[in-house]
Amino acid sequence: MATSIRLDPSIEQRLDHLASATGRTKAYYLRELVINGLEDLEDFYLADATMERVRQGKETTFSSAEVRGDLGLEQ
């Protein structure tokens, strides 16, 4: 899927320099940024959505004692 984005000139200059210095394409680095950045964004926003459901009482939570008991880790 082809996608276009507009970059701030200073960011594009940094990207150009990195690509030139390493012999890789700008597209390579943009793909790397999306892959790695998307994982971070998913972690953050999905965790944030879960916390909101916890605050609203719409998400089940368990105490550490309950989890240890369920796993047979109580001593």
C-alpha cells in the first residue's frame, strides 16, 4: 500500500543524511520507523484504553493474592 506523508524539512534532511551515510533508502528507514513505532503506539493506546475500562468498572481485575492462589503459588 502506497502512502504519502509530509515531513518537516529538518526531519527530511536528517533522513536524507542517514540514508546517504548508510547506503540504505529513505523508504527502508520509514518502514523501520512505522514497524517499530506502531508497536509502541499499540502498547500505549491499548493499555490506555484498558485503564479507562478499569476506571469505569468495565474491566475485570484481580489482586496479586487472587492470581497467586489461582496459580497455586500461595505458601
